Amino acid sequence: MTSAAAPVPVPIRIPVREILPWAAFTAILSLVLLYFVGSAQGADSMIHEFVHDGRHLLGFPCH
């Protein structure tokens, strides 16, 4: 009776140079989204209603 050895997983290395542009893009996009959600007041009610629950989730007052 022979037993086969299980293959050992090899971690994949991703260079920081490849991650950095995507991390910066994600950070900028997140800040723009946060600004969009935080600045929508009653002037344009369609945007306000669209992000209403998100405003409460993030702690922005809107009433």
C-alpha cells in the first residue's frame, strides 16, 4: 500500500508596484463616494433619497 504525498500550496507573491496603483484608485474612489454621500442635502432630493440609508449608516445627520 502506497500513499501519495499531498501537494504543498505555494503562496503567490504580488509586488507592491502592482498593488499600489489599485490601492490609490480604490482610496480616491472611496473618498469621492464618501463626499458624495456626505454632501447630498435636501437641495437635490433625488440624490438625497438615493443615499439616505447610507447617510444614516455613516452617521451623517440628514433630518
